Amino acid sequence: MPNIKRIILLLGDILILYLSLWLVLFVRYGDRFDFHRWQQHFWPFTILYFSWLIVFFIAGLYELSLARNNIRFYSILLNGLIINAGISIAFFYLIPYFGITPKTNLFLNLAIFAILFSGWRNLYNYLIKSSALINNVLIIGRNKETNQINQIIESSPQLGYRVIKQIKPQEIQTPFDLLEMVTQKNIKTIITGVDPHHDSKLVQSLYQCLPLKISFNDLPSFYEKILGKVPISSIGEIWFLENLTESQKNFYEAIKRILDMLGAFIFGLISLVFYPFIALAIKLNTPGPIFYTQRRIGLDGQIFKVIKFRSMIDEAEKNGAQWADQQDYRITKIGKFMRKTRLDELPQLWNVFIGQMSFIGPRPERIEFVQQLEKEIPYYQIRHIVRPGLSGWAQVNFRYGASVKDSIQKLQYELYYIKHRSFILDLSILLRTIKIILKGVGR
């Protein structure tokens, strides 16, 4: 459901972009507006609109949590429009190959689009929260995950759900009690927080509701839809057997490996320009080596050495491995800047090129921490069935992890990525990583 809503937002935005262009040309040229003039503007503006949409995505305008049309939404929209204006000016005046250099048309387009875009997003919010489209939800079971889902739905009406009732399985006395409740409350979705296989009475009750054509969701599946992560406390070995069939990803993995090699080669060569300046900054800031290596766990549990620019004081771990956090006294001044901009990770392009890492995937963890986490977190070793990455789904959705508790949260996001990984999801992670780097809120 959240993905469908994002697709609706994207399609609506595309429609508004071209509608605003049509209105600008109609207003500007009147009777002189014909197919030739439309075609003359269509292709250059199509290229331009593609970049606009990328900017909007990076800015977060396709995050459902922002779809409330509040002050934050309009602030982000304004910033996005300013960036797009700069891109547009550079595009038309630095690449004069389209036969047009619009000035008035371009800024009219921005103004009209801003008005239509705001109206469209307000209409979307109105429709998605209307009683005709709202999805009434019944939650069966009470635990930490079901309560979390309840809170998320209540605080995010733009998701299009409304929890009508949350009950315990024991409250269902006869198979027809649930049917009556669902009918009276106009329930459209049932979420079961308990395994129906272990409760024959619940199975019979759910069976009675089949003729109503409502949607049945087990807790892990709905949890994934809403939060983009897998609740490890609500799954077992069967879940992994049913959802992590790696043979189905062979084509994706092969193409991804080729793209990783090409990307690492190209960006690796480009990055060499920055090496002397980074090296000089490190040496002037604190004594010690420019690079440092660290043993990490990679694909299938293989050990490899990750290469990074040194961002901590020399001998930062002379007393043994320890978790790092954003306020870590061991991080140097230049190290803080490098971590926020990810410049310290440029040497890892070599790890990507030789196949030890990928651009996108779960972050490779240190051997000492993996040994500890595998003892304390169930299924932790599953994260190693895919190649680790420079950035991942956990990194763009969760703060910097510095404890076992944080690692549990990160693992839930990583399991979601392993299950759903695709070129679209990888592109989403890449764009959101760019957003994090530009905002300077990295590690």
C-alpha cells in the first residue's frame, strides 16, 4: 500500500509538470501555440523534469511522512524549487543545443508548477483521508509490534489506514463473533499478530470472513509494508525458507556486480584527484598513518580487510575494539568532516571493484562485534548471505548504531533489504544516501 501511494504521488507530479508546461505555452503564445511549439519544448523540458523529480525524491517529497502539507512540507518544496531553478538555468544556458533559451517561460513554469503542485498534494491528502477511501483495520493480538503498528497508523493518516479495534484472540468466543464485528465496523483489513496455525478457533473465525473479500495480513507482512523492516521477534526459520530464496536473484546479482565494477572503476579514477588533499589534511590534523585497514565479515561469512582514510586518532583502539558513536572523542576534527561527507570511504571503492563489497548492501561489521551479536541476536548471521555495501537500507532509515539494541533495529531493516532487494530499491537507497551526504548528517 505505501508503495502504491508513492507511485500515485509520482504519477500525479508528472501530470502536473506537463500540465504546467502546457499552461505556460498556452498563456504565452495564445493563437501561435501549435504542435511544433509544444514539440520544441517537450523534449528539453522532459530531460529537465527528470532531474526535478530526482531532486524531489532526494528532498523527501515522496516520503509519506511528509505528505501532510505542513510547514516542513512547504519548506522542503521551496528548497527543492530553488535547486531546480538553478539546475534549469544551467541546463538551458550551458547546453544550448535545443534551439530554445527560455527565460520567462522557465520561471512561469516554476511558478505555475508550484501552485498546481501544492493544490494536487492537498487534494491527495483530502482524498486519502476521506471516509470513502480510508481502510478500516482490525488488529488481532497485543504485543510490542502490534502496538507499534497501531501508533504508526494513528500518527500517520496519510497512509490511508484507521485502526477501528484491537482485540485479543480470547475475546473471540465463537467463529461468528469476528464476522459480526467485521461487518458492523466495516473492516477492510485484518492484521493477525498471532499465528493462526496455533489457534484453530481463530482459523475458523477468519474463514467465516472470506466472503466479505477483506484483506488478511500476518503481522510480519504488514509490519514490512508500514515500517520497511522485518520484526525478528515475530518470525521463525520458516519465514526465511519462504522469503529468502537466493536462486531467484541470480540475474539481479550478476548485473549488479557488473555495475559495481564499472562504477567503482569510474568513480575510483575520479576520486584519485582528491587523495592528495585528503592525505595532507589528515597529516596536518593529527600524527599517524593516512590509511587504515580493518577486518570485516563479508559475503558468506568471509573475512576481508576494508580500506579507509583514517578518521580517528592513531592507536584509537589500543585497548581493544569498541563501538563508535557520533560524539566519539577518538574522531579527529578532519575525521568528523570526512565521516559526514563519506570521504573517508573513498578507498573502499577498491573493495567494491574486487568484489568484496557492493555499492548497496548491509554494512560490513567487524569480526569482534559479529561474534558478540550472533550470540545475542537471533538470525544475525543471515545478513551475510548477500555482499555488504557502502550504504544500505538500514543506514538511510536508522541512526548510527552503537549498541546491541541498535544492531537489532538495523538487522530488521537489513532483512527487509535482503528480501526485497532490486534495482529500484537500490536506486532509492542511493538517492537517499546522497540526501544524507548533502545535509551533512552522516555517520
